Amino acid sequence: MSVVAHREATTGGFWSRTSLGQKQLIWAWGFLAVPLLFYVVIRFWPTFQAFYLSVTDWTITKPAEFVGLENYKRLFADPLFWQVFRNTFVYLILGTPISLMISFIVAYYLDRVRFMHTFIRALYFLPFLTTAAAMAWVWRWFYQPVPIGVINDVLAGFGIPQQPFLRSTTQALPAVLAPAVWAGLGFQIIIFLAGLRAIPVTYYEAARIDGLSEGAILRKITLPLLKPTLVFLVVFSSIGFLRIFDQVYNINTNDPGGPLNSTKPLVLMIYQTAFSSYEMGYAAAQTVVLFLILLVISLVQLRLMRDR
Amino acid sequence: MRFRHLIASVALGVATLAASGARAVEIEYWQYVFDTRVKAMNQLIAKFQEANPDIKVKQTTFPYADYQTKVAASILAGQGPDVVQLFYGWTDNFIAGKMIRPLRAEAFPAADIERDFFPIVSAMKRGNDYYGLPTAVRSLALFYNKKAFKDAGLDPNNPPKTLEELIAAAEKTTKRDGSGNITSAGMTLDMTGQDHQWWREVLIRQFGGTPYTENDTKVTYNDEAGLKALTFYTDLQKKHKVGQAGFMDEGQAAFRAGLAAMTIDGTFRLGSFGTIKSFEWGVTELPANAQGVRSNYASYFANAITTKAEGEKLAAAEKFLAYVSSPEAMNIWMEVVGELPARRTAALTPENIAHPIYGPFLKGLEYAHTTLFKDELAQRQVAIDMVNRVLIGNEEPKASLAKAAEAEQAILDRAKR
């Protein structure tokens, strides 16, 4: 009895002795602890475990044994890794500028359209809501040879020889990239529109009174003030293209990443190593490499595009 | 007073439940989701429980894509099935992971297995021990579109018997548009389907070679026979132009749509082709070579007992495994799923052999081979890439074959470690 009373006195004492600011801090951390704990257990812990796994030869069925940097040596000696590395960067280097360019142009003009503005915006946003798997299957059929491929039927109608698209080592990657770019447009357009709306109208009015041309307004006012939006979208879409997976996997499910690995990105190689060959250690090493690539690219981009 | 009654009845109920629970052994059975397979297994479980009222079998299923990972993860965690279905090609993996146990020789004598089952069941044997038994087996055959044959002036009741006749029939049934594009193929080319099995275990042997030696751990197809087999296959597109890889996306889709006169596929396709309404199709044995040599590729899913089953569960699991590999179970499986019985006596009945559809598949079983894959998907990919290098990359078949042999040997060597 006396113990309980004593304890109540001390806790009550502690709580009454803390200032309002400290109390707020305790509450804030109390609430933050839940998602923090979740992140540590669900996200960060497995991430660190991946680093450990990458120096073992774990295969799910065989217990893990320490093998040092064996997995990394094998990875850098594997020609498939270098091809996949190249592919991943082609997705990035083609995908990011093309998608940003198109979405900016669309957003720039859509911003001026009043007629059916919301409807058009919704139309652009629609593909973003569609499941990547469903979309990839539809495009897969678009790209088929005659008599069922829509694109080749049109080409044949104009007397142009039919194109192999997904059955070509040179055309397959752009063919896979096209639906991926298209699917991401809606999101980027919305963000660009929000960025454009955030620029104060008074700047434009002042510029027009001073007689600046539309081109000059775009260069001197719109683009510089859009920089934060642009930085966000460049980083966001770069990471998206570096991690491209479902589009590639679903457009060619029978030979994922094919033909002859010409469309295989790093993430797909990791997936196949882990879940069809069960070489978990080797897959973890690939994951670590992907992690480092993402880290470096994000840091470089943030630095390059940071405001001075 | 009423409250006491309530307590008493609840206690009685609990006691009865506990008693019946103690009497019935519950074992778990896992397989992947495939409508007809699940249905057939439900029937087998019902029959088994009727005969063994003291055993309850619980069936759990999930998608094929995650199947191996989930089985491995759960057994290693001490949970999961007592009896598990696995592809024969995963056996090494499952044994290495201590997931399945050898069948006790007293319950399943090896001599009986070898006398009663088709020889391909030896793929489940390691040393003197069998690690599982199949209910049903699958083999390949040539499907042909009777309407396409008739339209091309061929006899729909006389399908090609040799490789030469196959090419001749394919040439007659191929249709092209003005610019030479194929609009209806004579023969499907689809390495991602069953063609890699056809090439590996059938064509190579028919051209005088062997795909592997030393229990399929050494690649031996990088020779004259392998080259002839590869050239025969790629010539279907390059020289004879009777088919095109990627036409209609998949070979089976082209055949289903009536846009391919012939395709090679397995027993597992019967259910899907059975729903074709627009034309009549037939099945015939895989074509022989000029000397009359035939071969086939057979595969199966086996049922095995896991290391998790101990004591009375192990005894129950053995009883259940014995039942699902009995002739009765095999006949039910054939009726519901369409796969062939794994026991000779159940399969080779006069009625089955004369059957227009099952007959050709059953004949194939007699001379079929079974590849002991180490990593089926990776080895299949090697074959896909080998053909793509020739068809898309215009590489010489000889160079492409050598690369494939090297890549596949690397996969086999890695698995040995």
C-alpha cells in the first residue's frame, strides 16, 4: 500500500516538475516512437541484414556461410551484370528527360487551358492509376506482329515493313520504356501544374508590362521559380527508372528481361537470382550495389540542383 | 442452479471436443493452386478420410509463383505441411534443405516402386532411397489442327509421323500475306513453352547425341548432334519459314486461336485446348527421325513426406501418401485433371492406349526421358537465349550452341558446390 502511494507521489512529482515544453516533447516522441519503431524493424533492420547476407552464400535451403567478398567478385566478373547495369542506366538516361520534357510541355499548356481543364487533367492522370501489370499486357499485344499487333497492322497498312519491337535486341528497350514513361506522365503533370500555380501572378504581370516575350518569361521567370518542383521530379523519376521492374517483367513474362537480356534492369536480375535461383547471398550483393547506385545518384542530383 | 447446468454442459462439450481431437490425427497437405488439381485432391481427401476416420487431412494451396519459397520458409520454421507436392526437379534442393525425408523402405519398397511405376520415377531416387512418389505424369505430343490440315489438302486423320513429314505438312499449312508476313503458322516456335524440352531430350537424341551425362551434371550437346538439332529447329523459321518465334505471343495462343496448324505441348494443355470450339484438333506422337527413333520428355509433380512429420503424424502421412499414389487415386486424377497415371497398370489399359488423346501421350511415356534439372528456369533460359542468338542476333548456330553449353555447364557446376 505504502509502496504504491510512494510510486504515485514520485511519478506525479516528475510529471508536475516538467515544463510545458518538455511535456510536449515527450508527447511528440511518444507518438513518433510508433512509426519509428515500425521503420526500424520493418525497413532498416532488413536493410542492414542485406549487407550481412551479401557476404554469405545463403540459398534458403542451405545455412548461410561467410564467404567474404566472393559474391562481389563474381558479380563484377559477370558479363550479365554489366549488361544489366547498362540497361538500367539507359532506362534512366532516356526515361527521365523524355518524361519530364513531355510532362512539362503538357503541364505548361494545360495550365493555360480553361476549357475542360479538369477533364483533360483527369485523362492524363488515368494511366498513373492503372496497374502496371495490366498496362504492360495491353502494350505487349500492341507490339505483336501481324495479324494481331495493332501497331504493325497500321504499319503494314501504309506499306511499311513490320517491326519486331519486343523481339529485337535494339528496339525492345525503348518499346518497354514507352508505356513506363506514359504511365508516369499523369503524376508529373499534376506536380508541374501545382508548381506553376505556385508562381505569383504578379511576376508575370510585371514582365508583360515591361514587354518581355513569352520565351523570355519562360526562361527568366517560370523555369527558375520551378526549380524546387524540378529537383523533386528529377530525383523521384530517376529513382523510379532505376528501380523499373513490373513494366519489364510483365511485358515479356515468358522471357523476363529478354530477348537476350536486352531489357533486363538490375532489379529484375536481383529478383531472378533470389526467387528463381534461390541464391540469396548473391542477390543481396546485387541489392547492395543497387542501393549504392541509388544513394550516389540521389546525392549528386541534390547537390547539383541545390540552390546556392 | 441454471448457471451450474451451463457450466456442466460447456465442460462436457470441451471434454468431447478434446477427446475427439485426441483421436483424430490431423495432417497438412500443400500444393499450388490449379483449379482441377485442387478439386481432384479434395475428392481424394474425402475418400481417404472415409476409409481412415482417425485421420484428418487439411489441404492448403497458394500460387505457383511463391510456392517453393513459401514451402522452404515454413518447413525451416518448423511449420507447414506433413505431405508436400513438389516438382521432381526441386528434389535436390528440398533434400539439401532437409525439408523432405526418404520414404521408409518398409512402407514403400524400392523393388515394388520400380516394378509398378514408369521408369521416370527414378528421378526421385537418391542412393537407395526414394524421396517421393507421383500421382500423375505428363509427357509431350504433337497437337494438330484438323481443319487447317483439311483446308491445305492434307489428310486430317494422317498426321506427320516423321520430322520430314512435319516440315512438309508445316509448309503446306503456312499462310502468308502479300509482303510475306506469316498470318497463320504451320508450326509454332516457342522456346519459352515446351520446345526447349523437345530440343533437349528429343531432337538431340534423334540426331544421334545425348544432352547430358553423369546424372545430367555434364553437358554433352556441344557436338555434331546438338548442332544438327539446333539447326533443324532454327531452320523452321529461317529456311522453311513455316513459323516465327513470338508469333501471336505464345505458341499455345496461336494454336488456340486457330492461327497455327501444329504445336508441341504437354498433357497439362489438354484442359485449355479442350475448350476450343472453332475447330477440331488431334494429337499424335512426337515425330520420329528418318530411322524411326522416337523420344519424349516426361515430368511430374511428386508427393513427399516432410521432416516436420513425426510419430503418429508420420504414420498418417505415410498412409495418405500410399493412398494418393494408389491406382484408384490415379484414375480419379486422370478423370479430373487429365494427367496420366504414374503406374504402368493403371495407365496402360487397352482402353487408355486406344484413346485418341491419351494414347499418343501414353506411348510417349514408354521411351520418355526426364532431365534432372538443377535450376530449371536458368537452364531453360540458356536454351531460349541460344535460339534467340540465332533467330534475332543472326549468329552462327555453332557459336551459339557452344555458348549455351558453356553457360549451362556453369549453372550445373555451381549447383554441385
